[in-house]
Amino acid sequence: MSAEQKKIAIIGATGNVGRKIVEILLQRNSIAPERIRLFSSARSAGQTLKILNQHFSVENVADYDFKDCYLALFATDSDISKTFAPKAMAAGATVVDSSSAYRLDPNVPLIVPPVNSELVTKSKNLYATANCLACPISVVLKPLHAAANAIRVLASTYQSTSGAGKAAMDELQQHTKKALNGEAFQPVNFKRGIPFNVIPQVDEIRADGFTYEEFKIMEEVRKIISPNLKIAATSVRVPVMVGHSISLAIEFERELSLEEVKKILSQSSGVKVSANDYMTPVEVEGKDDVYVGRFRKDPTTKNGILLWLCSDNLRRGAALDAVEISERITKVWGQ
Ligand SMILES: NC(=O)c1ccc[n+]([C@@H]2O[C@H](COP(=O)([O-])OP(=O)(O)OC[C@H]3O[C@@H](n4cnc5c(N)ncnc54)[C@H](OP(=O)(O)O)[C@@H]3O)[C@@H](O)[C@H]2O)c1
């Protein structure tokens, strides 16, 4: 098979991020539909998925030798990525992984396309996309850090249920109906009931008191922006379908006026200054940029600012990143 005919394999294609990857590949005409193959577990193998009027059959990844693909995009949990990504690389494919399996590996570039896509080179065949909070924080922080050296960041996140996968979104819908009907329900994908509630625990709690989600955000942002950055995060699950929000406090080495902050961000890649003071999750669904609003000086600290960020977590920090990285790989490798 010639290089031009080689395919892209999407593993985890029936999930939230996988389906969105296919949708964005088609929307952007990144590759012809017949060069896309979809994979899942045995549970969904045999299904047909209709995405943007294209029909795809879903295959069992366990039966795949990866020999006809030059790119394998994983939208699966870490253990599945760790099982099949080495097989894909051994067959000659370059891997882009959306899970946390490889993000903090010092040998694996952690790519946030508007920030550091120059790290995609011919010398690496494994790339990780960043967590869906670490990504928007980095997109906003990078240009401000370049201007005034960020020294300390506090992030409180308001995370939609889509961030926990398709089953979690279904639970929000089904349990909200039950709650409205006065019926009992038992949380499955959340630590408490999600309808009409907020839950200050995303993932399990570590020995240091932070959750694994908070740890990922802190360590990934430090890997992307600077290991010298001080950062603390509190992650909260909210009863929203799609769209993550972040309250961000940043302290800099030198003062930035709010006008300077707005000017820098309005000229930065992947960011939009919210026209109407701020955006909400419902308003950002389907959009590619990270929206920034509620600009304030932090009265509690020297050289501090306060911001409100909102982005579509299934696109920026997930599927869009994977697609942009694949486009870059395709260009660098000339496929
Ligand atoms: N959702 C987000 O906002 C977001 C953002 C950034 C990164 N991520 C990461 O992206 C990954 C996927 O997240 P998601 O939200 O799309 O999850 P999801 O909706 O739960 O989808 C999981 C996918 O993995 C497949 N899968 C499960 N077990 C498998 C197995 N044994 N072999 C092969 N495939 C298997 C599922 O296929 P079946 O249909 O066969 O079960 C499904 O296609 C996770 O690592 C997540 O942390 C998610």
C-alpha cells in the first residue's frame, strides 16, 4: 500500500472523544472518509456509526494488526491505550493518545496545538494530548507568561459530565428525569447524585488530598508552561452536558494592566476575548476557541489578575487537539 493510501485508525471511536475526532476530520477535510477506520471493544464491534452523513462500520481493535494505518488516534482509557498503542507503533504507525497514559512521560511530547505544535517532529512516533482543563489553561497562560512571567496560578474548575465519557452524560439525563419524577437513583459515574448538584471530587483522591484530576491539571500545565510555575487546582463536577469552565487567578512577576491582558489574548492563537463579558458552557459548545472573560485585578495580591475561561471540552483539549496534531504529523511526514 502506497503512503498516500494509508489510513487513520480511530480507537475508541464509539465514545465521546472518538466520535468527535471523526466529525472534525470530516468537517476539516483532513482525510478522505474511505481512509478512516473505526475501532472499539468487542462490545460495539459490528455497529455502524453515522457521522456527518458518512457511514462507518466499527471493528474490534483486538483483531487489528495496524499494518494499513500511518496514524492511530487513541480516544480510550489509559489501560486500553497502553495495551494497543505499542502494537500500533510496532506496526509502523504514529500514535496520538488522548488518555493520560503517556502525558507525563518525559520522552513523550505533550502537545497543546496553539502552544507547542513545533514539538511534532519526524523523530517521535508517540504524542499525547493534554487534559481538557490543562489545555485551555495553557492556551491562555502561555502568551501571558511570555509577557510577564507567571509565578503562581490557582484554578477552580467547573467540569461538564461529558468529560467523564458518554455513560456519565447518559446518567445526568436519566437521573435528572428520575429526580424530577421523585424516583430514587444511585450514582454510578459520580461520587454523589449529579442532578441539581455540584460535586467537588473528579476522580479518586490521592494521599496528598488532591484528586488525580487535579494532579493531572497541575503537572501537565507545569510540563507545558514551566516546571517553575506554582499551581494548585480544585476540580468540581457540575450538571452540565458539554463545556468546561475555569476560574483562574494568575500572579505575575511584573504588572500587566487589564488592557494589556486583553490585547495579548486577543492576538493569541486559540483564544477569544468574550465579546459579552463572559461565555457559558451552552454558548461554547461546537466552538474551537477558549473564551476568556470577567477580567479583574486581583485585590489580594501584587500583580494578580482574575479570569473566567470557558471551552468545549470535547473539541479543545480533546478531539480538536488530536486532529490538529494528526494534521501536523501528516504534513511533517508528508503522508
Ligand atoms: N471526554 C473528555 O472531555 C475528554 C477530554 C480529554 C481527554 N479525554 C480522554 O479521552 C479518552 C476517551 O474519553 P471519552 O470521554 O471519549 O470516553 P467514552 O465516551 O467512555 O469512550 C470510551 C471509548 O473506549 C472504547 N473502549 C472501552 N473499552 C475498550 C477496550 N477494551 N478495547 C477497545 N476500546 C475500548 C469504548 O468502546 P465500546 O463502545 O466498545 O465500549 C469507547 O469507544 C479517555 O482517556 C479520557 O480521559 C476525554
